Amino acid sequence: MAKILIPTPLRQYADKKDSLEAPGSTVGEVLAAATAQHPDLRKQIYTEEGKLRSFVNVYLNDEDIRYLDKDKTAVGANDTLSIVPSIAGGWAGERA
Amino acid sequence: MIEIELQPWQQMTAHAEATYPNECCGAMLGSTDENGKTVTVALALDNASTGSQRARYELRPEDLLKADREARSRKLELIGIYHSHPDCDAYFSETDLKNSCPWYSFVVLSVQRGRFDHANCWLPDAEQTHAEKEELSWPKS
Ligand SMILES: [Zn+2]
């Protein structure tokens, strides 16, 4: 089964574990299986419409799945998925 | 409540001052218990913004992934992100909010004329519509 590394603040939604294992042959299947067992974790990662939240990136080992085959990216039993947020900011033009 | 220890605090403010007049950014590692969060390690990360870095910052997800791995290998937790506001208050801007992630504490360091001035910590919500102030404590020299 593939391994999913859980970011620290989300471990409270994953039985306090730092990683989960779940079956599936694609990224989408593995994440669906893992989050089916942990509905509160699902809410953190997916919107109510079932799309990955805008700030959520998924990495297969060292690669962003956006540049692979997205949620259809093939996953092997020894692969590791990581959930990594997008973070940016700025303030230009907001204040005089 | 989030408390930053002396060494990471000195690194963060030095990073913010050295990067002035641009924005700096980095990750905060530490631990969490019933009394709150304690930052014991600061990791300076690259500002990957391709626009003007005087008022923009962007973290590469790859760098955050590395920071998370570093935390795991040191038995610490990735608990927050810091960035600086050159010649601007330590508020959580609209752009900060729209590009935030609700899982982390966001420390904003205000740098005025090249010197650290004040800081605040923010907790954005999942909808990226509001950020709550989190009580922040740092070593006062
Ligand atoms: Zn900002």
C-alpha cells in the first residue's frame, strides 16, 4: 500500500498518526481510500464539491502530481504521497 | 498561543532585516502541547516571487516539503510560516489571506527603515476570508 505523509496540523484528523497507508493504483484512489476512513481529514484537503482545496498540492515522492498525470497518476506500493500547501502573500497597493 | 525561543527569533528578525527592503519568508519548527506552540527552529526559505519582492513573497512547495522532512527527521513539527512587511504594519493583508493555508500559524514581522519593529501572528480560516490573531510571545531584549 502507498504511504501518505500527514502534515502536523492535520494529524488530529488522522488518529494522531504522522502517516497513513491506503490501497489504490492512482493518486486519486489512494487519497479517496485514506480520507474515506478519516472524514475530517477529507474536509481539510477537499472542498465540499470534492475538489482539492486551492492551497493543496500533492506530491508523489518528489514530484508535484500537477506535472504528472494529476489524480490519475499511477502509484506503486512503495510510493509516498505528501500533502503540501501553496503559500504566498504580499501587501502592495492595499494601503496608501 | 505561540512562543518563539531566542535563537529562532534572532534568526527570523536578522533574516527580515537582511532582506529589507524586500520581503523574506521562512518556516518555523517546534512542538505543540496543551499550553500552546513553541518554536525552537527557524528555517529561512527562498522568496520565489517573480514579481517585486518588496511587497510579495511566495514559498516553493518543494521548499515546504523539505522543511516538513527536516521537521520529521528532527522529531519536530512544522508549525508555522513567517514573512516580513518592509515599511508596513504586521497586519494580515488581503493578499496574505487569499494565498494562505489554515493549517499553520503565520508570523508577520514589520521592518521599518531596515530595523525590526513589531510582529503579529495570524490564523487564517479554510475559506481564506478571515484571519484570527494568535497571541504571540517572543524574547524581549
Ligand atoms: Zn504579508
